[in-house]
Amino acid sequence: MEDIDAIAVLQDPVRRRLYEYVAAQGREVGRNEAAEAAGVARTLAAHHLDRLTEAGLLESGSRRLTGRSGPGAGRPAKVYTRARAERSVSLPARDYRTAAELLAEAAEEAGLDAGLCAAARRRGEALRGDAAPCGGLEEAAKVLAGRGYEPRLEVAEHAEGAAESAAPVVRMRNCPFHAVAERFPPLVCGMNLALLEGLLGTNGPVRARMDPRPGECCVVVEAAEAPTPEHL
């Protein structure tokens, strides 16, 4: 299916609500859950979810939602997740990805990492404008959501088995530069980190740092460490 046809599938308001709900969860979603979230009957939700799957916007599978296995565990249920394939439409046709990949290749070959990061940090600061650095993780999450990073707050343990070391971090399900980052990870991930440092601010109560995970943004945001007396 062509990208424009796949995106046109979202024109139906119920279908779009179902897609947005499944995409926002970052996990498998069953038909009952999706139907309840969209406020429609299960049979109608099932029809639209399967249509989204046919269009390549969702991926489907099956598993037992009870968490049990063996006799009496019930039949596997159909579940859905957002498709990994990227869809885009440009009228008239444009090919910005090729231009970005060519520029990234040239920058990498010329060793322009530092210059690219400096430009990215300036762009982040320009996007932030006159606003103060983000005041906390919730504010940072709102800023990141506005840029398409799909942030979520989770608890991370800095030391295995040490409950007292658990601290909240903001992780991001989506990397806006994913296609280019796959080909040039050190260059583009470094650029992304510098951009977010400028956007969130480097002297406030939050900081961005590298912590890559498969299928997610390579950067996480966490509370900045309190300055020690010798740094005051």
C-alpha cells in the first residue's frame, strides 16, 4: 500500500483514535482495551484495528492476556502494536532523507562532529528562546512531547538491587532522526544530545545524557546532580 493510501486510512475518526491509543502505549494492546479507550464496541474496534493492520500502520500478533499458560489458561487473544515502518507524504515530492544522509556522510568523513554538536546546541537554545531551563522532569516531558519524542517517565536503578538508588528518568519511545541515526549513530546521536541540551538547558534541575536502548531514542533525561560544595 502506498504511503498516501495508508495515511488516508486514519481519516476515519474512530480508526484514528484507536491508532493513537495503541501507538501511545508502547506495548501490545488487546481489542477489549482498545475498544474501551476509544469508547466503541469490541466488534467495531476489531474491524478498525484489523484495517489499520492491513494498511501497515499496526502490527498484530496473539498471546494470552491472562498471563497464564497450560490447560484452562484460555485462548490467545489478538494484540496490536504500532508498526515499525515509517510512513510519510510530501506534496510535491521531496526527499529530505537523502539530503540528510549525504550531509551526515560528509560531516562524518570530514570529522565535523564537534561543529555539528555546537550547531545543534545553538538550535536547541534558539527553540527554547527566552524561556528558563526546564524546571523538572514533568516540564521536560511536555517539551519533548511537543517535539515528537514520545516521552514517558519511568524509574531507573543506578545500582542493581539497590532500591535506594532508584530515580525517575524520562525515556523517549521515538527518535525524530531515526532513519539517519541508524546509518550514522555516533554522529546523529551526538547531535541529538546536543540539541536536547540546548532545548532543555544545561544549568537547570534536569540534564540529558546518553543511554541508548534498541528501538528508542538514545538520550534520557534525568534530574541533575546537586552541586558539591567545591563546585558552588
